[in-house]
Amino acid sequence: MRDFRKLKIWELAHLLVLNIYEITKLFPKEELYGLTSQLRRASVSIPTNIAEGCGKESNKDFARYLNIALGSLSEVQYLLYLVRELNYVSEEKVSVLETNANDLKKMIYSYQSKLSNT
């Protein structure tokens, strides 16, 4: 059994969620049940699936949950693109989150690859 809190990919995913919650506070109030909710739910899904996968016995099962996390991460990346297009948050803040999301995606792919080799 793995402890998800010891995984760098979980730690970075968790930090991404915290940062997304911060920026979504800046969104227009009419987006509370739209884009704000969607971006928050998609981001929370990433570390949640990493944590859930850690509870699985086989590497194959864990890799499947990492794949789901990658899907949610792609959704977050699109929503960040949309946020940029709508000018809801400064270019600088969105760029930092996009860089973090790209780095996390690479790390998850790498970790997933190591799982399939063991």
C-alpha cells in the first residue's frame, strides 16, 4: 500500500488545487456555478484520483487512476486557457498555473511509465 502524501505528483497536484481555489476567488460572481465550479472540481479530481489509485493493490490499477487524473488535468489546462481568453485573471497568474499543470502532466506520465515497467 502506498501513502499518497509521500508522492511528489500528489503534492504538486494538491498545490495546483490550492492555487486554483485562490484564482477562482477573482472570477466574476456570475461564474460561481459555472466556470468557477467546473475548474475547482476538475482540479480536485487530480489529487483525488492519485490518492485513490494509491489505495489499489496492483500497479495496473494505480496506473488506471493516474490516467483518470491526466484526463482531469487536461480539462484544467483547457479551462485555464479559457480563463485567459476571458481575461478573468492576470496573464501572469494564468501562465504560472499553466506551467505548473504542464510540469505535473510530465511527472505523472513519467511515474505512470515507471509503474508499467515494474
